[in-house]
Amino acid sequence: MKTLQILILMLVLGATAMAQRGVYTGVTWNMGFPTSSTAEYIDKTSFRGFGITIAKYVQPDLSIGGSFSWNVFDELLRGRTEILENGAVSGTQVRYINSLPILINARHFWGERRGEVHPFIGLNAGVYYIRQRLDIGVWSLENNNWHIGLAPEFGLYIPVGRETYLTATARWNYAFDSGTRLGGNPDNSYAYWGIDIGIGSIQGWF
Amino acid sequence: MRFPRERRGLTRGGVVGATLLLSALTFVACYTDYGLTYDDYDVVVTLYDKNTDFGAFKTFYLPDSVFLVGDTTKKVSNEFDDLILSVVANNFESRGYQRITDTLASPPPDFVVVTAKSTSTTVFFSGGWYGGYYPWYPWGPGYGWYPWYPVGTVNSYSQGSVVVDLIDPARTDTVNKLIGSVWAGGVNGLLGDATSNTRERIYNSVNQMFNQSPYLGSNR
């Protein structure tokens, strides 16, 4: 874990320090709101997550880039009985989903001048590495898979300095059905809304 | 959108961002410590044969011993045997089944209830059966119960299990020396100290076996 943290920190510091013209670098605090089949497993909002985005402006109103993020969903369920096909099981459950999307993205911006609020819409595509875990009693059941995923988004860049912007993004994450399934789960796709709030820097003149 | 003049080097935004990221990385952890207590680790599993008409049974026989299974070389306390037997008997009786204590009774009981216990640092599993047969009574090592999902990892805590089986004599296979179990309840939990309320946990868990088995009950 510490190695991962150091690598990510180096990535951000390096990207920021060596930023070139028209390059956006940003970090976000990511919240997650499970929907559909994800909500059936965990319906509790996640306030634990972060993201890194690096993008290059290929036109004044269009950036192409990539992002890495991490959302942790978890929920404690006490006194729960699961009905099985030929029985039942009861006990305290702790459920987890760790979602790690690695996505490329394109964003279209509105707003002409520096110092303005710049709304945008975007589309992300890439892979999601999802670690699903169920703890019940002394057992830990894990199901880890790579998924193809899409994430349309919209948001705002709000200027707070010469090069610095506060960012707010709403992103609907969808990871397609893939790999093995935990127990009798009929659908291994994942979906959640992400609200990402952060800070970014745009360096260089396009 | 127009961008500010090019300026190389770490920006103020970058510093703030990196600080934010550091905070985020500290904040994010894969798994949460919920501060679970002993009874949070108690799991009750019940399995049954869907082709069995439990309402057709009327009488049962319950031996007055809780058998030791799994690692039989280990000393296991008998402190809770009476509790296990009484809770099991009360639950069957409250569901309309009549307990028979005479082993020579005629006609013989409709089903036999067997209780077993085990302590172990690993969970013992018998493999993928159900609606099948246990080895011929009394059971030896290898007997056990299993959760409904394939097991991923098992933590190495000292554990205790209580298993209750409802045996249908009509399904006895005398050729292969197997007997049929049409309902099984299992409790698995951590072995604790006096503060872990072992007696209360056993009482609640064995009752839970029956609470989550609403199909048990005599119609006769």
C-alpha cells in the first residue's frame, strides 16, 4: 500500500513539475453513490476515494487525457439472514467493493476566457479493476476482476487563481459484466455515481 | 478557453493538490475496521433437502450426548452440552414434534436428531454434499458443514462449531453404511473468554438455526 501511495504521489508531483503547454493536472476527492446491482450489494454512500487526472488540451475547448481513481465502498450488516436455494445463512456481514478505474477521457469545454467558470462534458473509457469482498464470520470471500467500463461525465472548472481551478465533476461509472461472480450473483456489472471535488492546475498557453 | 502563460516548475496548485492527495491516500484504505465483537463472528448456516416433507414427521429421538467431531484429540469442554441439547429439544418440541426417549420404542421415531461439536484452528469441511448422506453414525473426522459459497481464505482463529442434524432413517443406505441427513444446522464462531458470553451466543445461535428454518414443523 505504501509503495502504491509513493508511486502515485511521485506521478502527480512529476506531472505537475514537468507540465507542458495546455496540460491540466488535477487531484480529486471522490464520493461514490452505488446504483443498480452495486446498490444491491452495498447501498451505502462512499466518502472514501480519490482521483488523479492528467489531460492535454488539443484544442482550446477540447482536452484528451487519462485518469486513475479509487473508490472504497463498504457496509456493515448485522443480524442479516440470506435465504439460499436449499437453506439460509445468518451472521454479521461486512461487504466491500474497491473500484479502481483507469480511464482515458475527452472533455469538451465552454467558456472563452481565463478567469471564467468553464463547464464541461466528457466521456471516459477504459478498465475498472474491482475487488469485491464479503466477510462473514471468520470467512473472507473475494472476487477480483478486470472490467471494461464507460463513464460519461459533466462538471465545472472554477478559477481560484492564475493557474488553479477548483473542479467539480459528476461521473456515472459503469463497469460491464466480467469474470467470476461472488456466490450466486447473477450480474457482475457495477455502476455508481461519482461526485469528484478537487483542485487542478492548467499550465502553459495553448 | 485561454490558458495562462507557460510557467515551468511546481505550481501552488500542484502543492495544494499533492497535499490533498496525501491526505486522500491516508484517508483511503481498502478495508475498514468496524471493531467487531466476538458475537459478530458467529455464523449460522442451515441446509435442507427440499424433497423432504418435514410436516409428515411426528416423533423424534435425540441422544443425550453432544458428539465430538473434527480433531477428536483435542479436549473440548462439556460445559455447554446440556444447553445445546435442551435448546435443540425445545425447538423441535415447540414445532409440534414429540420427543421419544425409549430407544426400543415401537414404532421407531420418524427422525433422529444428532448434535455435534468441534473446536479447531481451521474450519473442517466435508465437501460438496447435500441431500446426500453422512458417513455411518457415529461420525468420524471429516464430518462437518460448509458455507454456501466456496471459501476464499480462512483466518486462523480458534473456532468452535455446533452442528445439529436431522436424520431420516428411511434414507439409510445399509449397503454403503451411509445415513441420510435431511436438515442440518451449523454454528461457527470464535472461541472467546468469559467476556464473550459463550453461553448466550450458543443459545441465540442454536435458536437462530430454527428461526431461519420455517419449514420445520409437524402437521400431525
